[in-house]
Amino acid sequence: VGSVRCVQETGGINAEYMGTIQNQSTFMFKSALKLYTQKNLFSSSVANFSLLTQKLYEVVPKKQAELKDLRNKHKDTVIDSYNVDQIIGGMRGMKVMIWDGSKLDAQKGITFRGYSIPQLKELLPKSKYGEEPLPEAVYWLLLTGEIPTQAQVEDFQRDLQGRSHMHQDDIRFIQDLPEHHHSMTLFSLAILYFQHESRFASAYKQGIPKAEYWKFVHEDSLNLLAKLPHIAAIIYRKKYRQAKIIAPDYDLDWAANYAHMLGYDSHEVRECLRGYLSVHSDHEGGNVSAHASHLVGSALSDPYLCLSAAMNGLAGPLHGLANQEYLSFLLQMTKHIGTEPTDDQIRRFILNELSEGRVIPGYGHAVLREVDPRFTHFKEFSEKYIKKDPLVTLTHKLSVIVPEILSQQGKVKNPNPNVDAHSGVLLYLSLIHI
């Protein structure tokens, strides 16, 4: 019944999409059975859950006990002192939370559960012919602290696939959103739309014990995670490809399916998105978007409300929009000095920007004092796949020249490039050349 319902409610979008869904009726039937189990969550045996959820049933109680013990033993321990300047400066440098997922070291950069980006590439499961870590594997690592096996990742992928179906009304809502809005505005609105599906909001109304909150937050998080690529792809196709929707391919991993729904099926673009989404998966817990989600969540708002708030923070020019700011800066620069300028032309342009009171986007960092390892990751990827493009060459030249100029002026603590000095360019060029 669930399979037929999935097919019926997906009809009427376009013939290609409908045909794909009908050919995957067996998959949909299995998905419907899994969704039935999810609807009867926690009334059935833990053995029926995905391997990730089973693992969390082991991990979370230990973490809850660990936190309780920490609080009992150290509740009066003084952590640090701070001054007025730190408060006015947005709590910079103040230790205000406990965070397991990642750590940002001023010299070494980001590590995920203690693993550097090169270690993630080496140790985490990959696609059959890929070199980039699978985001699903990174998610497992962040939640459990353990490197997953290939079998565990594949089980998690099947779980996400079973949760990813969107009804015709869902798709129509996103398609009917006003096109003139920024993509991030549409993304936030679409996430809010799905809030009526929140398992946590429903369970909270029924009076579940506080110790059980995490189970329903976990369910909401997975349901969101499963749908986000589809939501983002519909928005992209709506704004830039005349609203022609591409059906998901359930044989692909999470990032590859996202690339497919965007309209790009090359191995290189799939690898680009796998790596891109992996290294952006976490950045301590105090950045604007993460902090916004925690703040909203502290009111016991469900994950849909929290994530929408996080995306609103991410849309700002000092956060996620920064890579778009750098890309705009780079394209504007080429209009003035061309796509293949000399080093001297670049220096004169940068000095002129600074003399007129403008900042150079993509440079400097609140914590880092060395080159952002995520920038290095993207630089290596571009050198392998799109190194001949003049924008890549210019980006790499700037990463040498700009720090020299900023260091000479002595106005910034870290003159080195951060992730935004390459991430926007990488996506922009990947979708053009690969």
C-alpha cells in the first residue's frame, strides 16, 4: 500500500519523473516498510532500526551519564575569565560550550573527532571509484566517534533513501515559491514547510520523558538529512533550469544523488560534492549557524525550526555567503585587470581595494593563524580536475600575494586564505567545466 501511495502521490510532475518512480516500485515498497517501522518508533525492537540508530542506543546513554558525572564533579570549577572587549566582540575566544564533533586549532585547523581532512580521505569509506570521503561516513563519525565500516555506511545510505520520498504537494510548494528570492531564503522556507512532519514536536505534545528527547530529535534529523538534497536541487532547477525537476536515483550515494538531481552526472562533480559536503559537515559548535540552531533548540523547538534558523544565519555575508562574496570579488577583479593579470597588476588592484576601505573577502579567520586546511583540500582538488581555468590560476596566485600585502600592513592576525577563498570558485567552475 505504501508503495502504491508513493507512486500515486508522485504522479503529475512530469513523465520522466513518473516513469522513474514506477520502475523503482520494489525500492518504494521496501521504503514503505521502513517508514512503517519509523512510525511505530520505539514500540518495536531496537534490532529493527538502522545500524546507526542501534549504535546511538549504545552511545547516547553513556554520553548522558558522562555529562551528568562531569557536572556533579566540576559544577563549581572556574573555566576561564573574560573581559568587556570579548563580550562586545561577540564572545570571541570565550569557552562557552561542550562540543565533541570537531575541534578548531589555531595552527592545525579543523579536525573531526580528532581526524584531519587528509585522514578522513584515507580512513573513511568512499564510493567505488572515488577518493573523497562519503558525507554519510562523516556523519556517522560525528555522531558516534567511530570510523564506520563500508557495510555500516551502506546500511545508513539505505536508511536515508527510505526517508527521502517527497509527495507531489511537497514539490509543488517549493516550485510555487517566488523565484526572485535568494536561494537561501527559499531553502529556509522549504525546511519550515516540512515542520509539520516533526516527530519530536508530536512526541513532546504526548509528554515523552526528557531522557527520550534525543530519539525523536535523531529521527527528525535523519528525515531532514534525507530530504535536503532533493529540496536544494528543486530550488536550483527552479531558479536556473526552468523548473525541470530531475528524479532521484536511489542507486547513488547521498552526494552523488544530489549532483544527479542538480543535473550533473560526471564522476568529477560527484567527487567535488562528496568532498565539499564532507569538509563543511562541522566546524565546532560556536559558528553563527550552529549557534543559532542551538539557541532555538534550547526552547525545545524541533529540528526543522532549528535548521531553518541556522540557514538564515548561514545566509549572511560574514558566514556562508562569504564564498559568494569572494566569487563576486574575483569576477569583478577580472573585469578590471583581465583573467590573466601579472603579479604586479594583482598587487596594485589589492592595494587600491584596501586604500578605499574595502576588505578582501576570503582572507583572515577568527581562530586560525595558518592556511585553512579546507582551502588546501579544495586547492588540491582543483589542481587535479580544473587546473587550466584562469579563475583557478588567479585564485591560487591571490593566495600567495594577498597574505604578503596583509602581513605588511599589519592589520590582521591571520592574513591567510580561508575556505571561502576557494569553495565558491570550486563549485562555480565545477558546474561549468566538469
